[in-house]
Amino acid sequence: MLLHLPLNYEDYQVMAKYILLILLLMSGMLRSWAQAGIADDIVQLQKQMYQLYNRGDEAEFIDVTNRLKEAAQKAGDERTFYKAWANQALYFANHQQRNRGQLTAKDMQQYALNHDDKFGIYTGTHVMGTIQTMMGDYQEGIQNFRKAISYLHQHFPSESAAASWIEMARISLTNRKCLEACHNAEQALKEPNISAMHRLNAWSVICLSKVDTAYYHVKDADEYQKEFDYVWGEREKAKQAYGHDDSSGAVIAVWRKINDHQYDEALALCEKLSSPLFRNDMLSLIYKRKGDYRNAYFMQQRYWEMRDSVNSRRNNHLLMEMTAAMDLGRVELEAKELKLHNQQMQLDMAADELEHKQLEEEALMLTLKNRDAELANATMRLENDSLEAHNKNLKLSEYQSKIAAQEHKEHAQRILIAAAGAIALLVIVFLYFYLYRRQLSARRLKHAYHQLEDAYGQLEDAYGQLEETTTAKERIESELRIARDIQMSMIPQTFPERSDLDLYGLMSPAKEVGGDLYDFEIIDNQLYFCVGDVSGKGVPASLFMTQAIRLFRAMAKERCKPSDIANRMNNELSENNDNAMFVTMFIGEADLTTGHLYYCNAGHNPPLLDGKFINVESNAPIGLWPELDFEGDELDCITGKLLFIYTDGLNEAENLAQEQYGDNHLQQMLQQMKSDTAKKVVDAFSQSVESHRNGAAPNDDLAMLAIRCLGGLKM
């Protein structure tokens, strides 16, 4: 028999707590099951990604990696998310779509920067270096690998940066820099928590560096054999730890037989090499060591034939990519110019419509006045017939007013017709000129294409036909020289000769064209000036730099403050900026009478005033995102002081040992010259940085601007 007892308030509270606890346990179990399911999906998708990487089905590979990115993002697996994205970029680069691979890597870098994902920033930098190395741009690739290593050491000190060190070592090995390759591989071995695969790769690079023919000839035979045996032994240990050999194992095995003078076995192993180019080079070396110079000659001849064919295909592919990039830049520039022209025409039409409405309103007012005059005349006729003569005079006056209004209206119509005709004529001339330029460009491209086809056919038939390739190269260099002349014409080359101002500037591109700039405008006693550095180098940077100068000049003429100039330039340049380009700028407005300085620094190097760095706001560069709010600052008086603005092509200039010029050297030298004229200061730095490079090629564009407001002072 059950005993029913009444429940009080405390009993209900206990029951509610138990029910809530049960619900929480059930939700935790459901969440665990969901996460386990997502983890299984990630593992399965990773297997499919690696299986499809070396196949030709691009659509299936992209679909699998996109699904892997989505699953990793849901699971909060940041590393798998960026690894899948990086594999997409590398897939495009390995399948002859290197520009697309580069754009994919840039999108990944930008996404990581926007979300402040440290591992994504590192992965994007490493992948960008890998793709640039594939394209033959070893210098840019090495810079990105160094950035990746520095970033990983800073934010993930316990993780291994061996992958970037090994890529730099392979670049050095490709360029026959054996000691540098050994150094980079040894740095990889020093990384914490290095994987077994990377350890084997590092010892493979060291082993290949030791067997390089240039290294072999500078070493004593016994010493060389001891070093090679030691490296071989360490590599064998790494191979056993990894479980299988890497891609360099077959080549190193051939070298082992060569060093042991087992040439027949070396020949047998050499026949198994997958690369025909490398196989013929190794066969030539083996026959030479055996003393069979006849076969060595034939194999070397076959090696050079295959190498010339490979180089020709690579050069043709790079030339086609460069031509496509230049055409895309031209088309984008022409489209922007046409858009600006259409906007100007719309403004002109709106002004004409406004003027026409004003004329109509004046005519209406005149009509109302005429009607009032008629009423007054009628009233006067009714009141007094004696005023009839006066009424006739009023009528004559009315007719004269109507005639004048009609003539005025006809004159306005003639002006409108003439303006419409002039605008139509300008549109026709512009369209004719545009079509003519497009047709001319098409003929040039067609002509260049036929020349390249002829050159390719002649290179397959014989080796002496290099004149057409040389002609095509000279034409490209000529066009780049023309682009350089056009760009340099945008930069001021003459400087004002005034008693209240001492100003001088210099811009030197690292390549034929560049992205550094400086400009100034003097309006009454106000000096507007800027110095900027566009991201990247070459033709895209020069086009972006031209747009930046045009916007600065237009806004300086409107007498905008530096922070307003930065805001308006950012809104213009970030619009339709699919290539994610940007420009760092220092913008200033100096009163030549009082010496007062307004300035705004947009991500640029801080300038120096009499050898001391100026405090600047940490604004972002111009062109990254729209609707940014740039903050400015001011100095009360810079009269008699030397203001020196520069780009990082000065303080980051490197010599052959890759040592930078440095901020300390810059500051010390400027403190010694703070009393010199602006031209002497700029020329001295130009000579100093050239001396520092000591024969090394410029690694970046360089721009400098020196300003001294004199006011009442005299030099």
C-alpha cells in the first residue's frame, strides 16, 4: 500500500535541481557525440585531400578542401583550416596556375590578418615564399621564408621552423651556393621538435652540398671522403628513424657509388632516376670519372639540349604570365579613366540642367511681371481714358521685354546645342582614340605572339637562332624604359627657388618601374607634401603609385588637411582593390610663414626632424579597407629645422652580406648634416646607401624628401 505525502516548496526545489543536472549531462553527451562526428569527417577529408593532390581533377580537389575548411572551422581547428587553404594555393601553383596560386595565398594572408590568426599569418607567408620560388623569384621567396621563421619564433617558440630553413637551403643548392645551403640545413636541424621527415630532408641537402663538384674540387680528397662518410652516416640514421627514404635518396645513392669508384653500379642506379635531365647530367659525370670521354660528351650534349628545351618552355610560360598581367593592368587603368570621364560628363550635364531650370524660372518670373503689367494697364484704361498714350508706351515696353526674353532664351538654346555638340565630338574623338589604341595593342600582341611561335620552333630545330628572342626581350625592356620615363615624369624633378623654403627630393626604383613616390604643391604660403611606398614592386606598383599621386594633387588643390587627404585617398583606393594593394604615406602641410606643421602618418616610417624621430599616430596604410578614420598631429614650429622623410628602401638597404643600412646609421648621419642644404642631404644619403650596397642590387625602391622652412631666416 502506497503512502501519499504532500510535497512542500523545498521538495520542489530539490526535484528541479536534479532535472536540471540530468538535462546538462544529456546536452554534454550530445555535444561530445557531435564533436566526435566532426573529427571523423576531418580525418576522412584529409585523406581524400592528400589522395587527390597529385591527380588532375581540380574540381573534386577544390570541393574536398572547401569541405575540409568548413569542417575545421566548425571544430575550431585553426591549423587544419589553414593547411587545407595552403594546399589549394600549392595545387594551383603546381598545375601551371601560379598567378592563381599567388592570389589564393594572398587571400589567405589577408583573412588571417583580418582575424589576427597567428598560425594563418605564418602559413600564408611560408606558402607565398614557396610559390615565388616555383616562379623563379628566389629573392622574394627567401624574404618570405625569413619572415615566416621570425614570426614562428616570436609567436610559437616551441614549434619547428625547419620547413622554411629547408626551402631556403634548396634555393641555395639550386644556385650552387654550397656553404650557404649547408648553413641553412644545419639551422633546420637546430629547430625545436623537428620532425623525422624534416631531419631527413636537412641531412639530404647537406649530403648533396658535399657532393657538389665545386665543393669537391676545393677539398682534399681524404678530408672530403671523411666528411661525406660522416654526412652519409647521419642521413642513414635519419632515414631509419623516418621509416623510408625521401625524394633525394636515389640521387645520393648514385653519388655514394661514385665516391666509392663503383662506376658500373652507379650507372645502373642512374638509369632508375626519374628525371631525364638530371639522369643525363649524372651519366656524363660518371663516364668522365671512368675516362670514357666519348660517352661523357654525348651525355653532356643531350643534357644541354634537354635543359635548353626546359628553359625555353619555362621562359615562354613566364613571358606569357607577365604579358597577361601587363594587359590586365592596362585594361583596369583604361576602365578607371573611362569611369572618371563618364562621371565628369554626368556632372557637366547636371550643371547644364540646373542652368536651364534657372533660365526657365527667370522666364516665368518675367511672365508674371508682364501679366501684372497687363492688369495695371487695364485698370488704368478703365480709370482714365486720358492715360491711353501712357498705356501704349507700357505695351511697347512689354513687347520689348518679351523680345529680350525670347532672344535670351534662344541664346541659351544655342549655347546648349554648341555644348552638346562639343561633348559629342569629344566622346567620338575619345572612342576613336580608344579603339585605335586597342587595335594597335591587339596588332602588337598578335605580332609578338607570332614572333614567339617562330622563336619556339627555331629553338627546337637548332641552337643558333637566338636573335628573335633577344629582339623580344629588348622590346619588353624598351617598353619598361618608356614606362619608367612616364612614371618619372609624374615625380617633380624641378624644385622651387624661394627665400622662405629649401626643398629637394629623389626617387630611385629598384626595377625599371617602382612604387615609391614623393610630391608637393605650393598654394600661396602653404606647402603640401607627401612621401609614399606602394606594396610590391614593378608595373602594378607603378600604376597604383600614379593613382595615389593624382589623388594627392587633386585634394591638395582643395586645401584639405593631411588627415582628410588620407581619409579620402583611402576611400578611393580601397574601392575595387581586388589585388589588395596599399600604400604607406606621410602627408604634411607646412605654413611657410609661421613654420606650423600639420601631418598625418599612414603606416609609414616616422620621419626625422633635426636628426630625431617624430612621434606619429599608428594609422593603417592607405587602401586596405574603406571607411578608416586617420588621425593627424601637428608641430608648432619647424622653422630653420631639417625635416627628412624617406621610404624603407633607405634604412633596409642590404649589402652582399645581407646587412641592412639601419636606423642608427641613418640617425647619426643626419645629425651630422642637419645644417646642410636639402640637396646636399639627399645627395649624401644617395651616395652613402650606394656605398653600403657595395655592388649588391637594390632590394627595394627608394624615395627621399628633405624640407627646411626658412621663414625670415637666410641660408
